[in-house]
Amino acid sequence: MSQYQHLLLVINPSLRRSPAINHAAALAKASGATLHIRAFVKSLDILSMLEEGDREEARANYLQDHRDWLKYQAINLRGRGLEVTAEVGWTDDMKQEILDYVNEMKPELLIKEVQHESTLKRAFFTPLDWQLLRHCPVPVYMLGGTGHALPRKVVAAVDVAMSDEGGDALNDRIIQQATAFAIQCDAELHLVYAYDVSQEFLEGLGDGLRGSELSKALRKELEASYITWANRYGVPAERRHFVVGHPVAALSEFADEQHVDVIVMGRVQNHGVDKLLGSTTEHILYQVPCSVLAV
């Protein structure tokens, strides 16, 4: 039985060249799930300059145009054998509307195209995608890059440095979700861990040799832990990857070099300064040339 029965795709109907509908449809087709497409249209400030009667007519015409377009998309998808529903509506609070919709529909997966935001804007405003990663009660499939509509290479990115009970449970969920997703898509499953080279700061503590030995011991311990995870889930040797570098940069480079379609990562609740700066998974959205499935 498929892990997906109901998929929810959230789109911006103004981005009509977006591959989001095609990607969501491919996953729905492979999993046999129903697909509901919800297009959220933000209110147009420019309409406030019109007279009331003209304003209402312009709003209605603008919304109807999007409805006609989405209806045509849904008809095409049904012609491909998919069970699809679709609707368009206004919104003044995108984040809350999406979360309310998720809670109402209870899909197994929320699908959305990555909305790239500048570093400057992220310094003052929390991006919508980040807010969804933090608050959405179901896994979030963020579509990025221009890869295959149906993924061919899926990578589970674990953090073996999180050795507590919560960290182990999250790594389990990441690998299990990635495994099920790969099976669903008939894709290769790989396992990766990015060893943060900042650990090398240990070399500067006390005696240089002692610090270096401590750093090497830590890396050896993490590699052993990583191999344990790989063995537990039967990941073959050629699909195991222990990469060195800061997670965001190392995983981004790895995804590019290995032609990864989807990287599966965990969502960790941040607090204080970490919440303001964003997590590794949140920053990955703007770096990797592929999609991200956050669990």
C-alpha cells in the first residue's frame, strides 16, 4: 500500500510556467494518490485605486482567469488517469491559510515550489517556506531545480552527531521516509552525512598534537556511527557518502555533483538566535539544485 493517499499542492497561479503541477502529478500517478491543487491569490493593492464597482469587477475577472487556467490543468491531468480536484481563492495571510488548509484536508504530504528570497529580505522577514517548515504538521516537499518530474535519485541526509534519543528518532524518520519515497518513485536511495570541518577547531585547543588527535578520534567515531546507520537500513557501499564540510555547502555540492533529484532532511525546532538565523534545512532550500523533502 502506498504511503500517500492524498497529496496537497499549493501553487501561485501567476507562475504558469512552473513545473510544480507536473512534478506533483508524477508523484500522484506513481503512488496512486489523489491530488488536490490549491491556488492562493494575494490581494492586489492596485485595485484600491479603482472605483468600488470597477474594483469588484476587476477582482472577479482576475480570479476567473486563474480559475479557467487551473480548470484546464485539472482536465488535462484527469485525462492522464489522475484523480484531481482544484480551486482558487484570495488570501491575506498565506502562511495561516495554508496551515489551516493542511489541518482541514489532512494530506500525507504538502507540496510547494521553493520561493527564493534574497539574503537581505531574509534578514528582516521570515520566508514563507521557512514558516511552513517550522509549523506544518505533515512532511513538506519543496520543489526546486529542474530535475526529473519523478525523482530517480533520492538521498537521505542524516546527522549522526545527534546521538541522543531525539536525534536517533529523527534519523530513523528521515531514512524511513526517504526509503518509502524512493520505492514509490522507483528511484535509487543514497545515504549521506556531512561532517562539519569546523570540528577542526579542536586542533587549536591546548597542545596542537593532542587537539589534532581529538579531532581525528571524533571523526572516526562519527564515521563508525554513520556506518551503523547504513548497515541498519541495508544501504549498499556504493550508495554511502561521508562528505566533509559545512552541511549547507557540502550537501549542496554533493547534490550538484551526484545529480540528486530529492534530498530528504529533518526539521528541527529552533529557538532564540538559531530561530532567527534559520536551520540547515531552511538554508539548504536556497542552495541545492534539487528538491527537498523535510520530515
